[in-house]
Amino acid sequence: MAITRGCVGIERPQSATKVEHAIKAIAKAADEGLQADGSMVYERWTDTGKVDTQRQWWVMCECVIGHIDLYQYFGDIAALDIARRCWHYTRQHIVDHEQGEWFWGCDENARPNLTDDKAGFWKCPYHNARMCLEVMERGSTGVRSK
């Protein structure tokens, strides 16, 4: 995990422990967006409780990578399962198998967003390419926990 990599060599273990607790708390809060189908909703506003139920490409990518990080650093088997389920949903509903690239996202019923760009100012292959490269790199050495 990027955050914890900086704590590996620190001389004060209590600082690393604080960071680890913060990571787990952030992950738990983010996981409130996980859905039974393996997807993650776009966002929820804590002040109003309103939920944007879109499943956007970049959120799905970060969900996969973040949960692989949790597995690798903390040995959290459930996190690895979440990453797998999120990738399965993404591959099934976000990846455009007919025209290439990935859809911007889809709605809560897995209908793809055909209106927004597949590539453009706000939508580029950064998140999906990074996720795939991260998974490939980690997979080449075996996705192992700490």
C-alpha cells in the first residue's frame, strides 16, 4: 500500500500503527458503498444521505486495487474476495467487449452509460490501465499477503 510503504522504515512503530488504524477505518467507510453484486456505488453524501448509485469505471478500479492492497498488507482474505467480485462485475458490465475500451459506468441495474465519453477530458484509460498493470505485476510474483 502506498501509504504504508512510507511507514516501513520509520523508527516510531506507534506512527505505523496509527497509519494502519487509519487505513482500516478509511477502507471500512469506503466499503459502505459495496453492493451484493460485487459493485461499488459512486458516492454517498454524509450530510444528506443521498446516494449516487452509478457504478463508475474509476471507482471500480480503485476498489479492486485498494482491496488487493488490504489483502497484501493485512492478510485480509475477505478483501481479496471483494477485489475478485468487483473485477468480475467490472469485466461483465463496464468493459465494452464489442467496441473496446470501458464504459463510463452503468446504473444500478447494470445498464451501461452510453451517453458519457469512453475517452475524453475526464475519461481516459489511466485508472483501468493502472489497475490492470498493478494486478499483472502483483500476479507475476503471486498475490501474497505480508
